[in-house]
Amino acid sequence: MSVLVAIGDRDNSKLVSQLQARLPNIHIEQYSQCEDFSKVEFVLAWYAPKELWAQLPNLKVVSSFGAGVDSIDLDLLPEHVEVVRIVDSQLEVDMAEYVLTHVLAQKLQLKEYYQKQAATQWKPNRVLSHNKVAILGFGQLGRACAQRLVDNGFSVSAWAQSHKDVNNVTMYYGEHGLNEMLPNTDYLVCLLPLTENTAGIINKDLLAKLPAHAVLVNAARGQHVIEADLLQALNSDSLRAATLDAFDQEPLPSEHPYWLHPKITITPHCAALSDVNCVIEQIEVSIQCLTNGTPLKNRVDRTKGY
């Protein structure tokens, strides 16, 4: 059995060494150095080359290197191949703090004060009364963010694909529910997994249903947002502001209009970064499950994409 590390265009020598030290009896190698693809049964992947999958006749398990699996084209994997993802409890804390911080920053209009400071302007404003936060996506991270917001006095609603049993959060489902939730939203937080159904969901039609004073916080994936539609909404004053942590192209090109837009706050996809030690521990467990024939943890429903 062989384990293959295929993580983007980078040198993963240190990661391979750490895994090899934990699993001395398992052959672990990088994609660029693989000598025999037929021996590979387990792949650790993040934006792996698409041509890789057809070269692996004995593949059994693919593990994402992160919490999401959108970097893996599931349609290219044989039906019998199981997919697992990383679950890091610290991500919940980090994401909840990120969302609360940026919702409060928008409520307090901090970006405007930074701009006034640069212009040496003394112009105080009363804090905004807006207090309604709507969350798109209500999985592990969505629940953590909702609780943190509720604890800090915000009225929280959430939109999900399936029924969720939760207190202190008003739940909405389906297209009808989304259309009902949006007009009553002051801050729209996107935490959706990236799937065929959610790509481009934040578009001109959705943005038009928000109040003009609303703010978008996208801490999910850049592909959720139609960039031209967001810019149009901001430029026409039909959306007050946006905080963006994820982008179609990363790093964000220096010439991109987001950088200098006065209504956009940018962070470099840092809302919730996985701890490497936690990731390695979970990968080790997944490989041991495969070798021992025991059930895998944190399996992905391939029909849903998460």
C-alpha cells in the first residue's frame, strides 16, 4: 500500500516526513515523485491535478487537506472511493470570533473611522442599530457562529438545506425560505460549502432582496460570489459594505478592484486556518482505519458534496 500526497503546486517534503515518522510501515510519497501509481490506495489531496485520478486503479480513500472538499473534483473519482475531510474543533472558535468581529466592525463603522483618521477628520457617528444577522449554511461552523452572535445580543436567523433542531435561531429552508429571510437581514454571513448548487449564489438577484443598508460577510469560498454583481451593488448603493475572506483567485491579484474599494474590507483567507498538527493526526487516523479495515471518520456524503 502507498499513500500519495497531492497538495497543489508546492513542496510537501516536511509534511511527508511528519507523516512517515508517524507511520513508518506505510510508504508515503509526493505526487511528483510517485514511482508506481498502481500501489496507491490513499491520497491526501488539495487541488490535485485532475489527470491524477485516472492513474490510480487501486484507489480506496481520498482525504481533503482541509475542512472542505471543493478542491477535489468528486465526479472524477470512482463510486467506490470514500472521501473524508478534516474536522478541527478550533476552527469553530476561530470562525465564530472572525464573524462576530467583522459584524461588530461593520456595526460600529470602524472602516469609515480608519478612513477619517487618514484624512484627519473628526466626525463621530452613533453606532448603527442594525442587529439582525442571517447565516447561509448551518453546519458545524454556522452553529458556532450563531451561538457566539446570540451570546452577544444579535438576532440570528439561518438558511439550511435540511431541517435543523436549534434554539435561539430562526431557521429557513428552500428557495421560499431564503426569499423570506433576506429582506429582514442587516448582515448576511456566507458559510456555505461550495457545491454545484451554491456556486454563484450571491448574485444580483440575491443581493437585490437585501435592504440597502445590509452588509455581506463572505467567509466561505470566493466562487459563491459573482464579483461583478457585488461590485455593482456596492457602487449603486444598494448594498452598504462587504467583508471578504475568500476569492475566485488567490492570492487576490494586485490589480483587482476589491483592493481599493472604499466599501470592501479584505482579509487573506484567514478566518479559520487548520492547525497542522491536528490535520496530521486526523490523516494518520484515516490511514490506519484503511489499513485496519475499520470505519473511516468524518466521511463526506458525495451526493451532497460535504
